[in-house]
Amino acid sequence: MLITWWSCHRSSPSSGQTNGGNYSRRGGPAGSFGPVPVVAAKVEQKDTPVYLDGLGTVQAFNTVTVHTRVDGELQQVLFTEGQDVKTGDLLAVVDPRPYQAALDQAIAKKAQDEAQLANAKVTLARNTDLLNKKVIDRQDFDTSKYQTDQFQAAVQADQAAIESARTNVDYTQIKSPIDGRTGVRIVDVGNIVHASDQNGIVVITQMHPISVMFTLPEQNLQSILNAGGASGGLKVSALDRGNTTTLDDGSLAVVDNQIDQTTGTVKLKATFPNTDLKLWPGKFVNARLILTTLKNATVIPSSVVQRGPQGTYAYVIKPDKTAEMRPIKVGQTEGNLALVENGLKPGEQVVVDGQYKLHPGAHVELTTPQTQAAPRKSPAGKSPGPAKGSKS
């Protein structure tokens, strides 16, 4: 009986041989695999800008808090909140009557002193003739002469008082000192305003042009100076917080004269025309300073760049359709393009998609995203139905 059991089991094949253990999953002999489908692209040469990115804050080119320069009742407010105004536009009126009265008084005082001066001049002329005839003594002549000088000085003081009073009358008409946009009205009509008030009447901000203050690490300072940043003129772009949309293009105006030791950064100021008012004071933006433009720089799609323990690398497709894992040095990445400083040559083919299936020396099959994502067709040209055992 033991002999019979041993004979039966010896003649039956092993389970591994029955299930095709000498064949791979892809249907070929054990140890062999088909080519890996990948999407490829060529290394290109393009003129590529070299830039520095920093977080910036939009600031008004000029900001003025409009104050009254004389005390009195605010009789009129002639601007609308949010209105664009020009230099010299009348914004408000303070009660001018006390200041007009002071001006009239100064004018009358000057007329009085001018009359006394005229009389003193006539007396001086008469005394000069009498002195020559030795009718009066020298002391009487000197008295008339000095009195004339006194009235002359009084007239000059009256003229200064008139100018001061006229200036105060002009100050009752509050005008815009700059071109800009008015903010929220701070004081309403009927209030008594004073020159010493801290809040003022309204704040005007100049928005054409407008400024952006941003910071960059101190290690970038020398590159900026080498590119001529100290004299301004470098191009700066303002982008939204998502770093996807350019709000406006301007130029670098100022590089701060010192480095912030607390943060290790340097401040920069750029000026933008802001024609479409996409930049608003107080808004946070991403400032992009363009240092230079590299001619015929080597660029690849950003998805080509892979990162590993040894740094960045890319899979290069060799002429024999095998993959080579090659270390590369990437300068910067912008959108879907990466600037390659070394490791690749223009014209070489690199893997854009499908790297996770690759290993050095693997055979590849070039495909496109459309054909790679398309469903498989049956031999009859129809899409295959659900697999057996699947739920519909």
C-alpha cells in the first residue's frame, strides 16, 4: 500500500510546473520582460530668463493725509469718497470770514502808515532845505529823517502782515497736493477743524504709478548689483499670490542701502505703471526680478526632473531604446520648463512620463499621452466588456 501511494505522487507534476512557473507574467520566458511604454521629449534650447522671486507688498507711490492749516468751521466738502483728483483740485472749504477780516485790517493799516510816511517825507524835504539855509539846527533835521525811516519800516511790516493774512485766506480753501485717489472721508461738514488735528480730513494715495516693496536673501545681493540693479532699470513682474497670473510689469527703482541683520534679507523697491489698477496699496504679491536672459539655454519639461538620495536626475533614452539614469543640475523651474545647467545636451531624448516603471538599462517603447491613456481594443475593434467575475 505504501508503494502504491509513493508511485502515484511521483508520477503527478508539481503545482508550479502546471501553472507555468517557467514563464513571466507578460507571457515570455522567465526573466524576460517587454519594453516599458513611456512618453518622451527632446532637450531643447531656448532664450530663458534668470529671475529671483520674493514676497512683496504694494505701496502707494505717494500718500498724503490732507489737513487744514487754519482753524475754523468746515463749511464744504467738495470731493466724493474714492474719487480721482488732480493736483490743485478744491477738496474742502473752511469758513474764510475771520481771515478775510484780518486781511482787510492789514490792508487798512498799511494805507494808514503809507499816509504817515508820505507826510514824513514832505517834512524831511522841507527840513533839508531849511538846514541848508541854517534856519533849523541839525537835531530837528535828524528827528524828521529818522521818523521817515520809521514809517518806511512800518509800511514794510504792514505788507508782510497782508501777505500772511492773504495766505490764511488761501488756506481756507483746502486743495489736493498730489494726483491720486481719495479714501474715506474722516471729517464731515459742520465740524470745527484745527491745524493741530491728527487725523486730517481725507487720505489721498497716488496709484499711477505705484510701488512694490519686496525682500530677497542677502546672498542674491551681489548678483543684483552685478546686473546693474543699484542704478535701477531691471525688469520686475508682479504676480498674484498663486504665482500664476502677471498683474503688471515694472522696473527696479531702489536697492536698500543696508541688509536687515535680523532676517538676512535686503529690501528692494520696484515701480509699476498700474494702468489697469490691478495693484492696490496693501496687497501682497509675488515680485519676480529678472536678472538676465540666457541665450540658447538648455531646457526640458519640468516633469522630466526626478529627485533621489543622490540629487536630481533624468532618464535619457539612448539610441538603442534603453533608459539611462543620468544626474543633472537644474538651475530653476518655471511652470512646465526647467533650466538645466549641466548633464544634458540639446537633441537628446528624455522621459517625460512613465519613469516610475523604469530602471537603468530597461528597454522603452515610445508612446504619447493620448495613446497611453486610450482604452484597449479587442481584435474585432470593439472595446472589451467587463472582465469575468467583475460586477456590472
